Amino acid sequence: MGGPIAGASAKVDRDALRRAAAEAAARRAAEPKATLPTIEERDGALREALADLAKGATLERHLKVAAEYGRVGVYDESYDHFTAALVLEPRNASAYEGRARLLRDVGLPGMALTDAHWARFLAPRSAEVHNTLGTILEGQGYCAEALGQYREAARLQPGASWAQQNVARLTDRCK
């Protein structure tokens, strides 16, 4: 049990084993490697946005790439492109609001709240900005403050069903 096999030679040609192992390793190294396509190669809309950005960095191009990376779930790249947009135009409400939504969605409400407040400061007449701020406040448990943002969004864009729905939903909850 577990001992040498009867009749087996105890002598092993270790040099031959080393040569065989080295030859096998060399054959494996020479074989072509299978590579998987990256998300940038597979996703047409992202690929097009990146190609457009390669023509020259602009605010709009960075925002498009940020949105595309967010759509495919590559949040770190999305964040980086929202930030690059803000480097180009530090007072752009769309970049702050997009980054706030991203941060909210990945579970960083404190950082999201900061960006949402900047967006509201820069675009006080944007219903979308007020709605985004409302969603972040609501997620943090600030019911009355969120309701105020939803009401402002509904006032700014009366035909927006999403704003009216948020107001109605939260009015019942905040009582």
C-alpha cells in the first residue's frame, strides 16, 4: 500500500524528464494564444464613441463615451470620462448630473449628492437635474427634501410623467 510497485525500476532518468518538460513548455509557448474580444471591440456604439473621441477630446465626446461605458457597465471608465468632461468644462451641469447618477447607481450616494448639488447650482431650471437630486435624497431617507426636488422638476417640466409619478409616490410616503 503506497510503497514501490513490485518489479518497477527505482531509477528514473531525471534529465530525460526535464528535457521532455522543457520541450512541452516550448511547444505550448509557441502555440497562438486565444484572445477574447474586449467590450470596446464587441460593442458597436461604444467603439464608435471612442473612435469619435480619438479625433479630438471635446466635452460632448467625453459625455458620449461616459454614457456608453455606463450603459455596458464599465463604471470606472464612465466615471473617468465624466471627470475628463469636467476638466474641459468645469461648469458643465450635464457632466455633474451624469456623474451623480453614476455614483448613485454604484452605491456612492455621498459623492453623488455633491455632484447633484453642483448640477443644480449650475442648471437650476433643469427638471432632470432636480429629479436626479431627488432620487439621491430619497435614497438617503430625506423624504421631504426629495419631494421638494420632485415638485420642482414637475413645475419646470409639467408634461413630464416621471416627475408627476415621483411627486405622487412620495407625497403618500412622506405624510
